[in-house]
Amino acid sequence: MGISKELKKALDFSARIIVFTDNRGTIQYVNKTFTKKYGYTSQEVMGKNPRILNTGYHDVEFYKDLWHTVTNGETWEGVFRNKSKGGKYIWEKASISPVIEDSGRVSGFMAVKEDITHERGIADQLEKDHYFLEELFSNSPIGIAILEPVFCDAKKLEDLLIIKANPSAGRIIDRLGLVGLTVKELLPKETVSNDRLKLMLHRKFSFETHLEDIGKYLRFRTFPFGKNHLCIFFYDVSHYMSIIKALETSEERYFKLVEDSPAIISRFDKYGVLRYVNHQYCKLFGLNADELIGHNFLDQLPVEERTKVWSCIDSLSAEEPISEVEYRVVLKDGTEKWLHRLDRALVDSNGNIFEYQSVGVDFTSIKHTEDKLKQINSTKDKLFSIIAHDVKNPFNAILGFSNLLKNNIDHYTKEQVKEYVERILSASENVYKLLDDLLVWAKSQLGQMKVSKQNLRLSSLVVDALDSFSIHASNKGIKLVNDVDPNIIITADMEMMRFVVRNLVHNGIKFTNSDGNVTCSSYSNGKFEVLSIKDTGIGIKSDKLEVLFNVGEFMATAGTAQEKGTGLGLNLAKEMIEKNGGKIEVVSEVKVGTEFKIFFPKIEN
């Protein structure tokens, strides 16, 4: 049985499974949908019988009927359960027709099949669910009844009619044949007022009542479903009324306490899937309980925190059921919070953990206070170090050389006097620079450093800095170069930017040997105007680059001429640049030099 190329091409585009066999059932052609569904290549099935797909689900009579139908020239329709190459079961709705030649002879068969595995699975599940519900309904030890409303002529709710009830319902009320009776016929009038009937028909409701004629206390729970239908669960609580009331009171108090607690409380299973969250938990993450319950609580944590938190929980046992851990979360608005949580494993009578309970506390403010205290302590250590060493040493030089000049000036040559005066001047400049940095730094620590922006010409800031240090640079034999575009205007605080540029230029001179260069240049980079201050100095080691701007970590380094510094300048420069909306970067190579880049936001036109 030949199949044209055009027909094959058309069949390959079909979403249905197409199989052609000869009149003995040997496969002659399968389309691409077949190979995709079953995992076989066309070469693997060509010349084979379709029984390679057989799962043994259908009996011999099933296949006899199929073969008898198609060999008699009729179309067979039915459902197969077949098996793919990988062993996966596939349900198919199939139509198999004979291919009849002009002579009337059957030359082969064409099967057109639809994959209904998904639909069959749904149908099977529905059937199982229906069977389960029916079994649950019939065998439940509590009474279950389905009711519908009864309206009077004015469409006013008059009563509720029982249309279905399980055997336990009759046993509990001591009455058989509940179907067809109304609620008012079964329960006291004060229990089933019209107002209560309306309430029951529109929302969940619970109540208890006393049936005097049978001497029982019954508890009812109702909920509406579908359109104008009501389900009622009820059971005898005569012997346990006092216990139940006590438990309800305790339960109500417990949940109220948990819901109103400022702590972050949750319960989750052994996989981390949330089973309960209180109001504070929802408030923290900005989600409803429905959006959290059923999901893993680790999903709300940063990836880097998950292993730490879960390892503590995973280590819990019946012998050691409690663990504590501190961790960080990032909320939807980007806010960072620090939480301290206590996790408890809940253990059953066999010593197996069936659930976990967590109580967390937001200690972000305490964490920030701790960080601030560390920073203050670092600042204090830095300040004492500066006062004890960097402030004291220059004064020792000033006082020492001043005394020498005072007591021996008549005995010194002009060159010696000049040398001592230059040393006094150098020490004075160092201590002045030091005190200036300390004063600016103190203002920063006290929060007194306010930004007052104005339009500034970038080249003017550089000219001012280079003029200030021209003598110092000349004495060291260092060339200062200004290649800054005179047309660049920035918006920033003038005093702060003077401080920043002066400090970076001073550092360039400080760490550059004789015959070196300190070059200031500029260029535009996207949204920024960039000032580059580059020297040909000694460079900065990679380990010091990491803490270059940290006042608590990086101690000052002496310059190439043993110039002293505080280590405060760069820290202050970074803070000032950021207060003005900019940023600073540094690139350095040992024995080659260092380049500081300041990025100023461009002025919007």
C-alpha cells in the first residue's frame, strides 16, 4: 500500500496520531505525531505489528472484535491503553478504517487516534473523588444532610428541605427517613428562626441545640454551596458539652493571642510548606495568608540565607526539638529586615516530627544599633590613634626644631636655619591638614555636614587645588597637569568639592616620587561628567584597595617623602561625593600609579 509524498507531508502536520498498516496489520507508515507521542522513530516501528504498543490491559476478545470489524470493511471506534517506548501509558480514542481498493479488496488499514491521556486521567480522578465522597458521606460517623430552600409565594424563605441524608443523620436524631422533612420539623423553633435560616443559606454557621424529645445536645456546622444549597454536619455532644466548651474557649484565646501577637508566628511541614501564618507574618511580607499558605517559607528568604535557616531546622529531633537562628530578609519594597526566629519541632506519640512551629522577632533596629556601635567604636579607636600619634608627632618636630633655633640660632649657618624652618613649616602644614580633616570629619559624624548645591566649573576646582599644592609639588619635583575641559559645569556643594579635589590631588603628590606626574582630566560617560585624577606614583596593593575608603580599617600610609596623613581624607571624600549624588572609583597598580575617578551627574537641560 503506497502513500504519496504529498499525503505523508500533510499527515505529518496533523495533531492526531496516524498509522497505516497493510492488510495483515504490519505497520507501513506512522506520522510525526506518532513518533513524538510514543518515542519510537519511524524506522523502529516500520514492518512491526501495533502490538508492540500493547500493555496487556485489553483482553483477547477486545482485539478479536476490532479485527473482525475492520476486516469486514467496517470502521471500528474505541479506546486503547497503549504504552510508549519509555513505558509511559497513553490512552487513545481511535478510529480504524479499512483501505478498500477499487476491486473491493481490503489492502490495508488506517488508524486515526487522539491522545486522551489527560482527559482520561481527569475522568478517573473525578470518578475516584466521587466514589470517595460517596463512601465518606455514607460511612461518616457524623450526620450529614444536604438541603435546599423552600420559598413561599412571595419568594420569602420559609424553611429548608432535606433532599439527601446519610445513615448516621437518622441514627443521631433517632429518626429514619429524613429526606423530605424540613429543618423546622426536626429542630426547636427558637433554633431555626427565619433570620437564622437566611444566615445559614449565605455563610458558614455553627450552633448547638437541645432536642428535648430525645434528650440530646447536638452541634451543627453548616455551609452553603452551589446555588441555593446547604450542607449540614451534626453530631451528638451530650457527654462532652462541658469539655468542648472549655476547649473552644481555650482555642479561641489561643488563636486570638497568636493573631494579635507582635511576634512573627508560623507553622510548616517537614518540607517547609506553610500551614499557618499569623497577622504579623502577613504584615511583614505584605501578603495575604492565602498567598503564603501552601508555599515554602524559604521562598520569602534571600537565596544566601536559605541554607543557614534550613540547616538549623533540619537538625531538630525529638531529643533536641528547639533551635534559634538570625537571618536577613528583603521585602517587596527592597527594605532589609533582620529576624531572630525560634523553631520548635512538634513530635507525635511515636517520637516522629510531624510539623514545625516558628516564632520570630524583628530585631532590625537592634541590628542597626549594633552596627552603629561597631562603627562608633571603630571611630573612637581611630580618633584616639590620630590624637595619640598623628597629632602628637608633628608638634614634637615643631617644638624640637623651634627650641634648636631659639637656643642656637647664632651658631647655625643660613642653610641650617633654612632647613629647620622648612621642617617646621612641613610639620605645621601636616598638622594643619590633619586638624582640618578632623574638623570636617567631626562635622560629618555629628550630622552637621549639609549639602548646598550650585553650578560649578569643574576646571576651576582643579585650578584651585593645583595652585594650593604647586609649591609642595615643585619641592618634590612633580609636574601638575590640568587637562580638564573648561566648559564642563557640574551641580554640587562648592566647599565639599574643593575638599574632595584638594584631597585627591594632595594624595597624588604625596604618593608620587620625584619626576612624576599628577594629571587631572575629564570626559563624559553616559549620564555622568567624569573627573580623573591620575598619578604615576607607588600605587596601592590590592588588599588595601578593598578597605581604602573605610575609616575603621585602613590606617594612613606615609608618602614618598614621609608625608603623614590621617586616612580620613578618602573616607570623607567618598561621603561628600555620594551626598552630592555622585560616586567614586579607584584603579591602581603597584609601582605604576593610581587613578581616582569622580562621577558627577550631568545637569539636565
